[in-house]
Amino acid sequence: MIRSGRAGAMQAERLIGRLLTGVTYVSVALLLVGVGLLIAAGISPVSGGPGMDPARLVSDLLGLKPAGFLWLGLLAVIAAPVTRVSVALVAYIRDEDWMMVGVSTAILLVIATAIGSAVVSTA
Amino acid sequence: MIVGLWMIAGGAAAGVFGSLLGLGGGILIVPLLTLGFGLPLREAVGVSLVSVMMTSSAAAGVFLERHVANLRLGMTLELFTATGALVGGSIAFLLDEQLLSLLFAALLTYVAITMFRAGSREEDMSVEPADLVAETTSGRRSRQMVLDQLGGDGYEVRNLRLGVVGALGAGVVSALLGIGGGIIKVPLMHLAMGVPLRVATATSNLMIGITAAASAVIYVIHGGIDPFVAGPTGIGVFVGATAGSRLGHRVDLRYLRILFVIVLGYTASQMLLRAMG
């Protein structure tokens, strides 16, 4: 828990908790729609789904294709904790809690490095 | 269609069992998908990662709202679990599937033995943590200053160096085998770092999200996550884990634990056979 004596910290923690829960439920809803469409279309889950293609995401969503909703839901699942750290970073900056600002920034850098290294290695 | 429903049901079963036994679902999802649905192990690991993220984020949100999880400690350690996951996620695509199967078999065996011993001795971790490890290094003022900022109400954190090393290891294992890693993090925080069990469990849960995110992005970019499998499995695990957390206090865990040890033992042997080709 964020230690007492830090202005607004407990409130920030509650906000981060609510945000995490909210994003999770949004992702579950998107996945439910995707699974519903998958079942309605009679597609077998073990038939091999498409990989993530940002260029196709919007058209898949507009075309009510299961892959669009499933990928958006999965991206929301992955984005939830990253959003949590980003919000915490803002709260720590406001509290001038520089150690945690450093920790939060470093975590986001690790995620960015993971994305960068994976993109480079697949290129 | 039938396969999809079976996948949801299988995920739900993994979620219920995992939640009841405090393991998370990861350790069951990978065998379910590989042995039950014939998926390659690496693909199963990717699906497992996003499934455990869903359940951990939902639970962690509640823990944070109730101020049970230690956010400062969790974030400090998850910097290292995420770094470990970055390494693990990167090497996962270089390792042979048979080697991964062997590692998974070893993990299952370890968890089965731990659970068997816990059941037979009625040993739990609710006792006050013993001084298993040497006191924090005196004279290292900077580390002590960090430790002072990581404690919570009524407890102080110690052994940061061990915590960092353990967190790195937990991250690597999580990324390679698709588990949340509570089996490593909870004892690490509780026994070695002096964090109360309830806080350690909640904080470990919180840490799963960013740890798995670091490796999940690598799996997504490498094409290691199949959305058609991840959707039904993730929904099933989420529903199962939610139900399991509500059933928890109404179920006699002794028989469940014995059943689980048998299931884990059998699964370990199947994974071993897979490892041997």
C-alpha cells in the first residue's frame, strides 16, 4: 500500500484498483462477443486463428469477425496492467515520490523493450 | 463448436481448481491445452499467460481497492519479474519444445510434492516467518532506505537482494511456462522478506499482470497466441476462478488436495513422455 502521509495516495490506489477491474470486465465482454461470434460461425477453436494484424483489426471489428473482437479483448487484457502502471506513475509524480517514479518508468521501459526486441527479432 | 464449449469448460475447471487451491490456473491450462487439445506447448503457454492475466487483474483490482496489496513493494519487485519475463519470453522461442516439456514436468512434480507435504503435515505458511535468511546487510544505507519505503502497516520488509533475485527467477519461469509464479513469489515475500501471508498473496497476484504482459507482448508479436484458443479458454478460466473464489470456504480441501496431487503426478508423467518424444 502507498504509505500514509502521502497526499492522495490512498485515493490513487483505489482509483487504480477500479481501473484494473473496469478494464478487465471490458476485456471479458469483448472476448465473450468474440467467442459468441466464433461459435455462431461454427469455427473450431483448434482450426488456427489469425495472428495479430493492427491493419486488419478495425475492418474485422466492423465486419463482425470473431478475430477482431478476440484480438481487441486480448489486447485489453494485456493493456490493463500497463495502464495501471501508467496511472500509478502519474500519481507518484504528483506526490513527488521520486523512487516510485523511477520504478514505474523503468517498468514501462521494460515493456517497451519487450515490444521492441520482439519486433526486431521477427523483422 | 463442441470443441469451443469443451475449451470453455476445461478452462473453467482449471480456474475453479486453481482458485480453490490458491495456485492460479496456469499450471493446469498448459497441460489442458497440450494434452487435451493437442496444441504445441509454446502456444499453450501464450494462451495461459493471457488467461492468468485476466484472473489476476480482476482480483488485484479488488485487493487494491481494499488496500490489501502492497503496491509499492509489488511494483518494485515487478520491475524485476518483468525483466525476467522479458528474458524468458525471448528465449522461449529459441528453446526446443521437448526441453520446455521437461521443464514443465519438473514444475508439476515440484508443485505436487509441495502440495503433498503441505497436506500430510498440515503445514501452512500462516506461521510467522522465521529468520531463514540473514538480516539485512547493515551499512548499506541506500538499500535500507529503499526497504524503509516498502513496508506496510505493522511490518517491515527485509532481504531486498534475495527478493530481487527471486523475482527475476519467477519472471523467467512465468514467461517460459505460462504460470503466474505465485508458487515462487508468495514464499519469497512471506518467508524471506517478512511480508504477512495475506499481503504477500495479494501482492503476488497484483504482480502477475505486468510480469505476464512483458512476455505476452513477445508471444503476440511472434504469433505465439492463437485468439481462437485464447478467447474460450480465457473466458472459462475467468468464470471458473470467480466461482472458485466464492466456493473456497465451503469445500473440504483435504480430499481436493489429494485428487490434485494425483492429477499433477499423472500430468507430470505425460509431460515427461512428451519431453522424451
